Amino acid sequence: MATVLSITIGLITGSARAQDEASFKFGFFGGLSNPTGNYKEGIGRATGGKLMGISADYMFVGSKLGIGLDARLFQHPHQRPDTVVEQANLTTSTTLNTYTSPLRFKHYSFTLGPVYRIGEGKLIVDLYAKGGMIFERFPTYLRKETVVIEAPLSNGPPGTFVFEKAAAKTEQTSSLTMMMGARLSFEVLPNIELFVFGDYQSSIGSKGKFVVEDLQNPQDTQQTPIRMFSYGGGLRLAFGAGRDDSSLSRSY
């Protein structure tokens, strides 16, 4: 009877410890994403958009270190440049963009990396740095100038000349990406947390850049990496406890 009671107490204690040291957390989140640098100004003309995603973290028992997975979708509207109309004497010049895609940037990213936890109990902070792949979709367009010259002193038709000035031709690509950020979580119920986060993400390498070709002076072609600050909030569910390696080592 004493043996059975000891085993029962051990199971209850072990279950409570598993809940206190939950090692796997799965979350859903949403928020806002703000482009930065040349992705926002000048070349990309990207504006703030929305994001949504899922995350999973595994924290090693007895350690503040773990590994985290992040999968997210975010979209940034593209601001169409103004149509420029210039008139001089008998000449009218109109410069505009002609699009062959939606006016938006749309990206999917999948990242993995270390997580460091600060704090205990209901309120904790996670610091993370992750790397992986980003799959990018860009707006595509041709910017051209149409010049119309009226025939002087005659009833003849006007002369029309079209000059292709710039083009964004890459519709989709993929590249490496990196992300760094922090997350503040608060346990509202056993194994249920609400959290807020903020992070910075950038594409890596020339393959992941948005390119606008100068069709008249190729040396003036412009390009920019995809960079953004994102923030938002979500909900996480905690499951189980990880393996305690120290207890395994003591059994040998």
C-alpha cells in the first residue's frame, strides 16, 4: 500500500512539474508590418501592411535556451507613382507606370533559430534570432513616357513617340532571410498565454532584392533588399515537458 501511495504521489508531482516546466509552445499571431529603408522610400514605394503567422518553441528542461520556428505571411501595398504630365509649346509629355500585376508586395517566410528566455512564472520575455527562407512576390510594371507633338501650321496628325524608361520585371523570387526580436508573454490560464512581439526582418543576398531597371541608362539600375519592422500579438498554448538530460545521466 505504501508503495502504491508513493507511486501515486510521484505521478502527481511529476505531472505538476511537467505543467510548470512546459517545454513546447504553439502560437498564433497577427499584427502590422512596416517597410523601412529603400524598400519604403524611392525604389520599393512599399507602405505598411498586415501580417499573420504561427510559431512553435521548444525549451529544454532546466535551461533558459530553446529553439523556435516561425512561419508568417505579410503583405505591403505598393504606392503607384504619380502620372507626370508636362506641356511646352506644341509638345505634351506623359510619364506613367503600366502594371502587369497587383500593386502589392507579398511574402512568405519560414525561419528557425535559438530562443533565450528571461523571467519565470506568469510573465516571461523571449529573445530570438532566426534564419531561413523568404519567398517574395513583387509588383511588375513598365514606366514609359509618351510624347505627342502637334503639327505646326497644318491640319496633319500629331507625332507620337514612346520611350520606355524603367521596368520592374521580376514577379517572384526567393532568398535567405534573418530575423531578430523579442516577445513578452503573460499566462492568463494554465498553459494558455497572451503575448506581444516586435521584430526586424531582412532578406539576404542579391537574389532577394527588388530591382527597378533603368532601360535608358542600365548603370543607373536600382535595387533594394526587403526590410521591415513588425509588431503584433497573439495566443500561445503550452504542452508537456521536455526530457531532463541531467536525470538520464544520473541513471548510468
